[in-house]
Amino acid sequence: MANSASGMAVHDNCKLRFLELKTKRSHRFIVFKIDEKIQQVMVEKLGQPNDTYDDFAASLPPDECRYAVFDFDFVTDENCQKSKIFFIAWSPDTSRVRSKMLYASSKDRFKRELDGIQLELQATDPSELSMDIIKGRAL
């Protein structure tokens, strides 16, 4: 079903892979890309369960927009093991204006398709994706 705001459809594979990340923890992260030719959000990259946050950050292109989800494991001050699923809207300053507008107008509907997201982060620069920021938002 196309997004009424931007005409964007979401490939079924996006929801399927997100469900695997959420329930089976078979992926550490997923990077999604909008294929502008067919007006559809697609899975671009799947992170392995043992991949690190640095692996995830390195998979985001420096000058193109992407959506991503990252399963962040951490230990609380009470020494409890926890996990939070982040939705990340990556929109670097160097990306095309049309692309930024397309990703911005499609984001909310796409995010609603992924049931189970706990935190959202928007970033335009790698410094806004630092591990300190992720930890600060998760705790």
C-alpha cells in the first residue's frame, strides 16, 4: 500500500526482516533504502547478530539518506541486561534535497509499519550517531 504523503510503498521483506530482528534477534541492524524508480522502501543491508555499532555506522552512506533499525544491548546501573530497538533516520547534510524531502515525507508511515520500535534518532552528521548519544537515549 502506498504512502499517501509521498506515494511510497513498503516491501514486505522490510517487515519480515524487522520481525526477525525483534523476535529472533537474527540481525543486529537493518539498513533500508528508498528505491526511487519503483517508489518502494527496500532492505539494503542486514547486520549479523555479532556485528558492532561501529559496523552499523560504517554501513550508512556518507552522502545518501537511509532509514535503519539497530538492536542496542546494554547493561543498566542496576546490572540488568536490556535491549532497545532504535529507529534511525539518516539524512546527511550532503545528500540531495529531493532525497531528504522524500525520506522525511515517508518516515512516519514507514516507521508505523515496523511494530516494536522503542526509540527514534534523527541524524544529519556522524557525530549525531555516536555511541554516547545512543547510550544516553537508551538509559
